[in-house]
Amino acid sequence: MNLCEYFKDSRNIKKLKDPQLRVQLLKYRKCVIVHTLGVLPKTQHDFSSFGVDMWYQTEMMLCFSVNGVFKEMEGSSQGCVFAFTWTFIATSASYA
């Protein structure tokens, strides 16, 4: 997969200026999140590189980021090493 494929769904506010598109790219609900993760290319992650940063917590919400490195296992970028950061905001089902 070309590296640009990872950026097409990016909500990076430095690059994506359209606020409506940022909202459209937001993933919520379990089945949408699982589907989004499922369509990513096959990868091998270096679990020793993982870092988790919990930066906000209330009784109803938990905000955290996960970062690390991985390499693709198939496609044109096979063997290339990439870094990632995923940000999660989890809410209580009764709050959502």
C-alpha cells in the first residue's frame, strides 16, 4: 500500500482544513471502528515500541493515544517500517 493510502482518512488539522470533512472522517460505534481496522493492510507490529498515553479521564470518558512502529507484510511497501499514533476517545454506553 502506498503511504498516501494511510493519509486519505487522516483528520490531521494541519493538513485537513474542511471542518465538515473532519467530522465525516470521525469513526464512532463499535462496528464502524472494527470495520475500519479490518480494512487496513496486513502488518507486523513491534509491540516493544508501543507507548500508551492516557491524557484525560472522567467517569464517563477516557482519552488516550497509542503509538509505535510496524511494517507492512504485503504490497508495494512490504518490509518498510512506519510509525503510527492512534487517538481514542471512549465513552460510557449510557453516556453516548
